[in-house]
Amino acid sequence: MGHEYAGIVEEVGSAVTTVPPGQFVVGSFFASDNTCEICRAGYQTHCVQRQSAAPDGAQAERVRIARR
């Protein structure tokens, strides 16, 4: 439940350098590689290497999202 999500980053791990705390973010329900022919055509949700990026419970007050 809750596969589409948006929010404000509260804290990040030491390896995260591109998203600072306080940043508003919107999460995609698929992670694509952006290198295959399908991605390059603009259809990232149909990527042959896609992975689910939707955390369970994204409608909760707080959720932990893995860096990709």
C-alpha cells in the first residue's frame, strides 16, 4: 500500500551526496537503468532492467528509502 510517494528529506546517510536534508522529493514506483533502448525512447516504466522502487507503507508519516 502506498506506492506513490513524495515528501521532504529529513536525514541522509554518509554515502548520499546528491539529496540534502530539507529537499522536497517525489519517488517513482520503478527504478530504471536509463540506458536500454526503451528508456532512451522515454518509456522508463517499461525498462527491461526495471526494479520495483516502491517501499511498502509509503503513506506512513515516515519511510526509509534506499539510495539507488
